[in-house]
Amino acid sequence: MTQGGKKKKRAANRSIMLAKKIIIKDGGTPQGIGSPSVYHAVIVIFLEFFAWGLLTAPTLVVLHETFPKHTFLMNGLIQGVKGLLSFLSAPLIGALSDVWGRKSFLLLTVFFTCAPIPLMKISPWWYFAVISVSGVFAVTFSVVFAYVADITQEHERSMAYGLVSATFAASLVTSPAIGAYLGRVYGDSLVVVLATAIALLDICFILVAVPESLPEKMRPASWGAPISWEQADPFASLKKVGQDSIVLLICITVFLSYLPEAGQYSSFFLYLRQIMGFSSESVAAFIAVLGILSIIAQTIVLSLLMRSIGNKNTILLGLGFQILQLAWYGFGSEPWMMWAAGAVAAMSSITFPAVSALVSRTADADQQGVVQGMITGIRGLCNGLGPALYGFIFYIFHVELNELPVPESPSGGTVVTQYHLQQNSIIPGPPFLFGACSVLLALLVALFIPEHTNLTVRSSSWKKHCGSHGHPHSPQAPSEAKEPLLQDTNV
């Protein structure tokens, strides 16, 4: 894009923001505290994930007590169903939020995402059943990023997205440790009550304090544009993958590397707790240390690597760290090995920001949304397939438990740990080795991605939609196209 074109685009963005401020000032938005800001979105995200972080240790215990014979398999199925439902519903909820506003869907997603929390002590079976079904609405991040895009200009969004992502990481750094401590001292019932109270506080905050970021006069329905069901189709972006060889290579790399990461996140803390014999406090400390190291890796280390070795080599280095981490998890038989592999895992978190940067540098300005949409769609699909795959591999290799580990063990090792290491002395964690092989294939594919190229994905349907329903005050197409690759990445 030429310099003059960029200036015109910035001028258009400023006009859109000015029009929004005028409409909001004239009373075109529901009541809230102050004007819409990134800080409203940050507080919503922090409270939701802080509430769930408190339940990390109690959930692991209840999961095993509810499914004692097939703990890993059932965990994979629960998380897999939730991930697939989120993948299918996210585009539709995003399209509907364009028509009905962000605030109502923030309220809807937070309410249904947190609805299972009080059921943990009332009925564990209903708790896990509602968790699975809640995947339909477990897309708070999508609505939050749309909220942020509504109230920021294009050059401000990367910083705003980074603030939201950092808040998500910060909530999970502290809350598992707090939940484990309170559970040990006062019992898990208090932790569930506290998490429920925080979830209710989040809902009340949205109702009372969060102003609408998309005034009614700015919504497509107000100027006669119908909902585009093409945008609500979760498979729409995936259908375009094969249209360009470079896009295909990037998408295959993302699929092969994120599939094991999604499965790992769904089962790894359960693996630490029940197979490696970590106490609840040790699991919480592991999450905190890994979260802090990941934040450092994705900021300072990533910046240094991008400047020194380049974009593509940073991706390859991150994939190499991920292979080492998964292999170490797979063969590791001692708690210290898990800690060492966790440090490597933090370094592997540089992969996806580097992929996102590669896409933003190589894709044409009018192709950014198409390519980022493909990658986001593939990652959403992995969030459903990964947990189910890991649970199935644990099941076929008979990695199951007969009793819970003793949390008071000072060394971190228990009878259960010794039992399983005798039975699986060569490969304690089979799914992690499968993941290492998958990432190795991703590394081989990534070798063929050019460092500098232009992506030429055909986006006629995208342009046709924008042309037929476009409006000078419609920010949605460009803003949704700029959602960061890491919008749903877990610590």
C-alpha cells in the first residue's frame, strides 16, 4: 500500500472513531461507567479467568473422583466437545454481536462460561456436562477483542490486544496458587463459593459498569445491512486454505504444532497431579512459574530473536523448543524433569507470535483478514481435536489411576507415581511423544516457508461481501480481521 493510501486509511479510521464518540456523547449507548475503554475489557477478562483459575486444584480432584477408571479419556472428551462447540459457535456469536451490540454478548458469554462453577459441589456429573455444553458460549475472548477493536484505532490495537492477553496470563499466574492454599486450609467448598462470587462480580460489573462499545446507530442493522451468514460459517475460512501454496504451508504448520499444544493444555496439569505425584501447591507453583517465563519469552526474548535471527528462524527455533519440551514430558520420570521441561515450554511459546508476525509482514493489506481468519479457524478446530486425541492416547496406553496421590508428600513422589513408572518405565507420557512427532512434521513443513513473499489468497467472496454491505462507518470488517493469533492461547 502506498504512503498516500495509508494516510487515507488512517484518516478514515479517525473519522469512524470521531463519529462513534459523537454518537456515544449524544446518548447512543446504554449506561455504564465512563466511556468504553480497554480497561473495561481487561477487568472482564481478569475476573472470569481468575475465578476459573481458583478451581484448578479442586477440578483435578473432582475429575478423578467422578471418572476413576478413565480419567484422562473423559477429560479429553469433555474438553474436546467444549472446544468443538466453541469453534462452531464463535463466528455466529461474532456476527450477532455486530447487530445486537457487544455488551449483551459479553454478559451472555461470561454468564454461561461461569455457569458450571457452583455445580462442582452440587453435582459433579452436571458440572462436567455443563462445562461441555458451555462451549457454545465460551468465546469471551472473541467478543472482548471485538469490543477492543470498536474503541481503538488500527495502530493502537496491537498494544491493546497485548494488554488483554497479558491480563489473561496474570490471572492464571496467581489464582491457582490462591485456590490451592485456600482449599488446603479451609476446604474446596470455600474455593467454589469464592469462585462463584467472583463470577457474579464479573456479571454485575458488565451489567453496571461496562458501556456499549458499538452504539446502535453504528450497527449494520441500523443502516439496512443483513447478517452475513457467510461470516458466521466456521468452515468458511478453512475452505480457502488450499488457494495459495504459502498459506497452505503456514496453515499446515499451525495445525501440526497447535494440535499437541491444545491437547497438552487440557491434560497436563492432571498428568502432573496424578501421574507425576505433584501436590496441589506444586501444580499451582508450576503454572505461576510457567506463566511468568512465557510472558518474558513473548516480550523480551521474542523481540531480540526477531531482530537478530529473523522471522522464519524464530518460528523454527520455537518449534525446536516445542519438540524438546514434548519429548522431555514424554520420557520424563521425575518431578525435576517436568520443571526443566516447563522452562523449555515457555521458550516454545514464541512460535505463534512469530507466525502472526510473518503473516502480517507477507500478506497484502487487503488479505490480512482472510489469512488470519484461516489460522484462527484452524486453531479453533485444534482446540476441539487436541484434547480428545490426548485423552484417547492415554486410554489406549492404559495410563490410568487406582487412587489419588498423597498431596502431603514433601518430595513430590508417591506410591501412585512409582506404580505407573514401573508399568510405563520407558514411555511415561505417550501422548506427549505423539505431540513431539507432530511438531517435528510441522518443523519440516516450516522449512519450506519463504522468509519474504506476498500471499495472494483469493478473497472474492470477502470483498464481495464488504462491497455489497460496506458502509463508511462500519469498522467490523477491518477490526475483526486484525484479531491477534494468540487471542485464545492458554498459558
